[in-house]
Amino acid sequence: MQPLAPEDRAHTGNRLLDALPQPALKRLRPHLEPVPLPSRQVLSKPGEPIDHAHFVQQGMVSLVTPLSDGAVIEIGLIGAEGFVGGPSCWARLTDPACAISTPAMRVESEPSPP
């Protein structure tokens, strides 16, 4: 399948979604729900199921991890080029939290096999 020319791509505000082939985005679009992500909203917690994948449209989501003294440090940022809520090597180590108030689109996740 040929990649789409820039003028033929969708404009969702998320570069990952915009890079999908049109047939794939067309299948996904009915499941995307626009949602605001207020500042400091926790999107998932370690050890808990991830209910939704969030495709950031503007702003950033901060990936943070707690330290033993109770402080929290930022270990990564996700912007409009990606999404939060998929499997990752640090899924059990971090609390993704919205660092800057931003609009996003989310899609419900399928439960992971046990």
C-alpha cells in the first residue's frame, strides 16, 4: 500500500492518526471520542487496567514515576505525535498524567489477555 500524500491525509490534530492509511482511520474514527484532558489528570495507574488509549491533539502528557521518598519525577513526554495507553516497557512503572491542559481523542482499549 502506498503512503498517502500529505494533502490526502486526515487532519485529526494527532500525527499518528493522520499518518494512518485512510481505510484504517475510517474504521477507527467511529470509536474515537473527543475528550478534554485537564491539567494533572491521571490517565492510568500502575497495576490497573488501561481503559482507553488517548491520542493527544495539542499540549503534552507527562510520564512520571514516584520515588521512594514520595517525590515524583518526569521520565518522558508524549505530544501530538503519539498516544498514551498502549503497551510499553514502563506500563507498570509510571503514572501517565496530563501535564498541560489539552484536547485529545480516546478509544476504548481491549482487555489484555491474563
